[in-house]
Amino acid sequence: MFSKGLMDGFGLFTHLNGPTYEGDFVRNIPSGQGKFTWPDGSLYSGGIVDGVRHGFGTHTCTRTGVSYTGQWSQGKRHGEGTVYYNESKTSWYKGGWVMNDREGRGERCYPSGNTYSGEWKRNARHGEGTMKWLQLGQQYVGSWHEGLQHGKGTHVWIQKRDGGLQYFQNNQYSGDFLHGQRHGYGVFYYAGGAIYEGEWKNNKKNGQGKLTSKNGQIFEGEFKDDKMMTPDTRGIRSPSLSDSVSLVGSDRVLNIECLLRKIPQRRQEAECKQLEFVVLQRDSQLRFIYSFYSRLGHAHSPHNTFLLSRLQFWCLLKDCSIHQRGFTLTQINRFIPGNSGSEIHSPFTSLLFHELLSSLIIVAFHVYSKDMEMQKNVLASCFSKLMTDDILPNATKVKGFLFREPDFAAAAMKFVNKCWEVFQVFCRVNRGDKTMTCRQLLWMFKDLHLLDHQLTTGKLLEIVTAWNQRDSSNLTSCVDLEVWLHVMSRTNVRFFLHHVSSLLQITFLEFFEVLLGCARVKYSVPDVLEESRGRLSSDSRTRSERSEADAIRTGAQTPGSHSQTVRPSRTLALIKAAHLNDKSSFV
């Protein structure tokens, strides 16, 4: 079409020895929607502005087999788009672009089958991301810098095997990396059961460290180039009966010294033997529980090889209502040996299978020892009651906002590191460690101006009490909290706060779930509070829970995790707000 002697509207233009253009023209210039076809058969179809690719479109190069579909700006890939690097589409990238460079968040699948999902900068892996080497059987989750592992991260060497998922038999390193090498402080969990905690340099143990062998023998001292520097044997000690209890296998060495001290020495051996019997009796069920909870929040893996984190351990305790037995999760953290210093309340600390066993035995003793003080074998009786009354009937019936919906959990976990930073900023030193109380949590919402007509103080109270459903004999915290929230909306807040007693201390799991619950309310997810109380809406969810319960009773392995799914499209903007809303004012 022509207008006033100029090509204007839809038309076809062919360059001599050049591309053919078919599409919209504006005053002789290709603009609008159109298609370029080059002499070699390559073509572009999509948005055009001033004769160059701009907007959304697809470019295919017949010579190389490379194709790109996505956003363009001034002739360059810019925005969100997907590129296939070969005709078989086995090599691809899907994610953000900036002026033809991979940048932002994106997922890359390499011709070898290796995959990377995370952040990019100038075509290199840069920021937080996960790399999986399928042929090598390795996985890294953590920080990257210019294509190399750099900063905090976890590298797992997956043992190839048939059958069961023995996640704790993998080599795993969690700690510092520098230019692609283990460098700084880190913990290495060896497949055989040994653990090294200490300093590293250029992928080798170097500096001060502690090596615990699979039989519990401990060496603490200087390492150099992966070797112990031992002028004498004073740094090596063997465990006594009070150091650990070995239950037929390196993955069942228990650390229950704190409990054995409470038992007369003449009774300790008998106590340990009876405890061994009870633990072995529940072995397959406990392994299934470990496998189930260690997978929560992770995308599907062909190996499903994960270590249990403390965040997932808290989830197990809450699912089984252990926090309603007279102890908070923060108190339980302090009961467990090895939890000390700044890591005592960290959600990222890994627990091996024998550490889960030790933790449950210690929890059982604190919860039920008064009821069982007349029993001949106190440890075994307490553990058996915990398993029978609390763990087996409730484990895998996932509650709460975070892990109950797998797709939502995977999306939410992308924010866990930043939310942990926010949590630490608002924590206060208490009993030698930093914790957060409900009062500090609620002040955070007020200070960051997160409350509005949708997320009112009343709604916030409902969300907090949804995860803090304590039994009727221990309602003091909730009553204080309700009164305090009511007064928060009045003018004399600071005067009242001065007279309010210290409220319930919370873990990061509880803090994170409050943020998630508030995000759902703030962005109009209906009936969220009813959902938080575990009211299921489909028969398929009920059938899934029955299947999981049967698996726990029999100790059988079932494929996959809990089956309920929802679209992970619910925004987590409130979490971003908590991190970004004038972070300088936090300190």
C-alpha cells in the first residue's frame, strides 16, 4: 500500500541479494508486525520498529539451527526469551536478556544434559543458582561469580546406586567457595559417615579443624594440605559411652551424652541396649520420614538426594504438634547438643540421619520423662511414646503456609536467604543467642508500614495464632498478643509496650510462615486462614495422606512427595517489601 507516494500499511518489499520483508510499513519504514526472510532461509517474524526487531518476535537461523523467541529491543534480545542452540532443542536457555547477553534469572540446559537455574550476568552464571552435572552425579546450590562457585554454597557428590534413596551416604560440602574451590570455612560430610568441620584452602583441609570419624573418634587441631598435623595424640580422643551410642551402623551413632548424665552409671548400659532395640524397631519408618522431609521445598531431582535441614526438622516437629507439649521450637534448639553460637537457630544447618535420631530421643526425654520416671528404661519408654503418640500418626501430614503446597514452597524458598537476613536484623540477644519474639515481629510490621486496610492488625493476629495453635493450658502468649495488638492501633503504644511482658520466642520457620500468610492475605488469596488450619478441599489430598500414613506404618518407600499442587503464581511481594523497604533503617 502507498500513501502520498510512500509505502504505508501492509506490503511486500524484496531487496536485491538481500532479505525480503512482508508486513507493516509507516512512511517507507518497516514498523509494526512483519516478517523478514533472508536468502539462506533464516527468518524473523514479530514486532518491528524503524526497520529493526523490537517487541516480541521469533528469529530462526537455518545455517546454525539457533532460534530465539521472546522480547527484542533495537534489534537485540532484551527482556524475557527462550533460545534453542540446536535443531534437536537439547541445548537451550530460558530467562532474562540484556542487549543480547543472558542476564537476570534464567535456566540453561547444556548439550551434555547438565542444567543451571539461577542468576546470570553478561552471559555467565553470577549470583544465586543451582548447577546439576548429570553425568558426574554432582549438584551445587549457592553463590556464583563470573561463572565460578564463589561465596556460600553446598556441593553434593551423588553416589550412583540402585533402589533406595540413601541420601546420607553422599559426600557433601557446605561452606565457603573462592573462584570455584573450597576455600574458607566449611563442613564436609563424607559418604562413609565421617565429618570434617573447619578451614579449607584450594580444595584442601588447611588450618584449624575437627574431624569426626564414622565410629565417633574425634581429632581437633591443625590440618595442612589435607593432612593432620599431629606431633602427639593429645588432639585425638575416642568417645566413651557417655559421648555416643552406636546402634549397629555408622549412620546411627547417637549423641545423647546430655541424657546419660541424668541416669546412674550402673544403669546406662541397660538403658542404651533397650534404646537400641526401640530405634532399630522403628528404623525403616524413621528413614522414610527423613527422606520425606528432606525433599520438602526442593524441585524434583532424579536422585532425590537431600540432607535434612533444621528448617525441615522444625516442620516435622510442628506437624507432629511437639511445640504444644510445653516447649517452644527455640527451647528445643537449646536442648540439642552441638547447637551453639550464632548457628543455634539457623534454618540452614544440615542434620544427618543419626543427628535426627539423637534430636528426637532428646525431645522425647524432655517431653515425657516426668510421665515415665517410674519406668525401668526411661529413654526407651520416652522415645517409644513419642513415636507412637506423636510422630507416626502425624508425620508427612504437612501443615503451615510454607511446605504444604509443593509448587508454592519451591517458589517461596527462593526468598529464604533474604528473609533470613531480615530475621537476623530484628532479632535480639536472649540467653546468649539471638532470637525474635512475637512482639519484635509485630513491631517489624508496624515499622516497615506493611499494615493496611487489607492486612490489618486483626488479620495479622489471626495469621500469627494460626501457626501458634497451642493447647488450652498454655494460652498466655496468645492472650497477651491479642491485647497488645489491640493496643497497637491506639496512640499510647510505646507506654503500653513498656509494661508488656516478654512474649513467645519464635524460630525462622514461624517468622517465614507469617510473612507468607500475610502475603497471601495482602494479595487476595481467599480463605487463607482456613487453609492454614489444614482444611483440605479435595478427596485426592485425603487419599494422598492415607498413602503416606500407610507408608510410615510399614516403612515402605513411595515415589514423590505429597501430591497436592497449586499454581505458584501467588505473589510474594510482601517478602520483597520486608527486605527492600528502607533496609538501611533496620540498623
